[in-house]
Amino acid sequence: MPQPADNGIKNRLIEPSTMIAEVKRLLTAGVAMDQIAPELSKQFYIDIDLLNAVLRVMRKKMSARKQDQAKAEQDPPNLDDKAAA
């Protein structure tokens, strides 16, 4: 990731909403979960406790989403279900 061009001055990443946005940005860019902290620390001073909390919640959501997708793939739609028609 490119370094900011403002004489090496880093901003603080201490707000939960901003932290979540940056983590989501990195995840969509294909950065692995275990590489998020090093990547963020290149650009920001980070609150590591907040980052750990955000990553914990993200992992839970991703795990729940994977379980829901797996369950949806295993359960074929019921053909007798009139509401689905």
C-alpha cells in the first residue's frame, strides 16, 4: 500500500466507525485478516485494543455468513412450499 505523501505524519485511527471502514477496505482489497494490523500501522497510529475488537466482530460475522451459506446450499427449496411459489 502506498505511504501517505504528507511528510510521514500519520493520523490516529481510534474511532470505531473509521476503524471498521478501514478494515473493510483492506478486506475488499484482498488483505488477509492476519495482515490487517501491519498494513494499518503503515498508514495510521492504531488503537490495537480497538482493532482486536473490530477483527473479533468481523470474524464472527464472516463465520456466521459462511454457516448461513453452507446451510442454504445443503437445504434444497421445498417444492411443496406454496409461499415460495
